[in-house]
Amino acid sequence: MSDLIARLSTGARNAPESGIVEVANAGRHHEALIPLWVGEGDLPTPSFINRAVKASLDRGETFYTYQRGIPELREALAAYHQDLYGRPFSPERFYVTGSGMQAIQLTVQAIVDPGKEVIVPSPSWPNIAASVEIHGAKTVPVAMRESNGGWSLALEDIERAITSDTAALFLNTPSNPTGWVASEGLLTAFLDLARKHDLWIIADEIYTLYFYGNGRRSPSFYDIADEDDRIIFVNSFSKNWAMTGWRVGWVSAPPVMGQVFENLIQYSTSGVPAFLQWGAVAALTEGQEFLESQIERARKGREAVLQGIRKIGRISAAPPEGAFYLFFKLEGITDMRSFALDLVRETGVGLAPGTAFGPGGENFARLCYARKQDHLEEAIRRINAWLPEI
């Protein structure tokens, strides 16, 4: 190790390379690329959102702004939540961040001291674990139970992992990467467990509208929690409104924490640019039709890949209950990282290796199906044609 690297902070020195980015870097310039490795669709941000940003720029709104978010966006977030969950929300519980990723980072800073532990069901999106570890705390993965491609979370497994150092429980539902969705009964038991042990919950419900069961959305902690429960919700504009490159997200937390989050935002980015926030206002207030088309697109993509894999005898996966990923096993493949790298280099189909998602994901690959149906069908065709060669 060079002397310069050795003198870095432990968190920076040990920050893991993203297994997803590794595959993306290997295939980014393939002439016939079908990139299904990351969690985004293939549509650009719609024009009505872009127009709102241009209007803000034309008004000269390029100065420092509210640390917690412009009032119009916080009010729009409150109205969006009220419509979605059927009860009142105060704008004072919403804090605008520079992405969902930063929402997680600030939440970890707010509630987890260095050296403490955060319990994370696994397989899981790798960035939560990295955020905890870079902060100097410890991630404690708890394996979800998998049977015939389906997933479940056993609360007794979570409780066994709790120690005197545990500060928080993290839960992502609908789940990236597995597509698992927590029932309201499980959420209630999860919340009871957190109350019993006096723990925080970090709730990542970013995919709540990508739900293939009954109802408009998946079950939520909002359905069962009291206003003063120790739950912090992290979310983003990325998935719903095709805004992955914008890096705008939000935290939802009890209003009493407002000054804490204002301070943390001040000392990280000093606030999200006002013109970007006006784009987010447009997404919330004008974006319902686009949002519905996004969800329908994912639903059709889900059916396309499920039909496609049925023709490949070596692939097994349970239909995802939510989100927009297929997390599947491939018979005869024991090294998913090498498989994903070879696949993208030789066929142009980019998948995320399950090794990127922590314990329990090693024998899986993740495919994002929030894409054009013909691209998904072509990706399955290429995988099928290539498999006999390996």
C-alpha cells in the first residue's frame, strides 16, 4: 500500500469498489450495449420538468437558498404524501437533499455514532452498507431466507442480531435487489421490535409505487407509525420521474429534527440548487400521468422478462412483488462477478452481479426491467444464445 493511501482515513481507505460500477465500466463502450445493470429506465426526464428548471434559471434563481428546501417543494412533498397515504402531512417534516444517497448519508450521520451498528437485511442495495462503514459505524447484515427464488424476512433473525451497540434497523421495501415486499403485518412487527429495543428505523420505500399486488402502492410504515416514532424515511425523485442524473432526494422525519437536518445539509452541500428544486416541484404537481406511464412500463417489462426466462431452463426466479428488478439464479454458474463481466464484454448485455449486494446474493444476478420491451426481449435472447458457450 502506498504511503499516501495508508495515511487516509479508515473509512475512505476501506470504501468498497462498487460491483455494479465495475461491470458498467467494463461494458460502457460496447457498440450493441443493453445496460440493465443500474436502477434506471431509458427515458430522459420529461420536458415539463425541464421547462420548470429553465423558467427558474431565467428568473435568475442561482443563489444560495433554503437549507431545508424551498417552501414550495416542501409543500408539494406534503401534498404528495397526503394524497398517497390518505392523511395530513406537515411540510415541516420534509428536508430536501442532494439525492436519495445523500438522504441516507445524512440520516446515518444524524442517528448513528461511529462504532455503533446498523442491522441491514441482505441481499441489499450496497450503498447503505458503504454509507454506514464510511461513517465509522458497522453494518450487520442479516440474511433473508430464500426458497425457490422467493424471499422472506424472519424477525427472529433480526432480533438475534441486536446488541448493545445496535443503533438502527434499515429496511428497504419493496426491495432492491430481490423485489420482496414487506406485508403490513411484518412492518408492524418490525416497528414493535424497534420500539422494544429503543432503536431507530431507516425506511427506504423509494419503490412503493412499483407494486404488483393489490392497491396503488405497497404497505408502508406510514400506515402504522405514530408521529413521534423513531423512523426516518429516505427517498428520491430518481425512479418515479426519470431524474436519476439530477441527484435530488428528500428526508421525511419528525419536525423536531428540522434544525438537525438543516445543520447537516449546511455542512455538506449548503442546499440543493433552487432551479433543480423547481423541477422537482413540477414532477410532484404535474407528473401524475408520466408517473403512471412509468409504472405501467415497469409492469410490462416485468412480464416480458418473466416470459423470456421461462424459455431458458437454466434460469430460476420468483416473480418480483415490487420494485423493477429480476433477481435470478443461473444453473451451473458459481462466479457471478466473472459471469457478469464476461457477459457484457461478449454480448453487450449488462447485468449487476449478485456479489455486489452482500451476503445471500452471491449466486444471483440482477436485471433492471424498467426499459423498452424490445430491448428486454433482445437481452434475454442474447443471454440464451450465449449460455451454451460457457
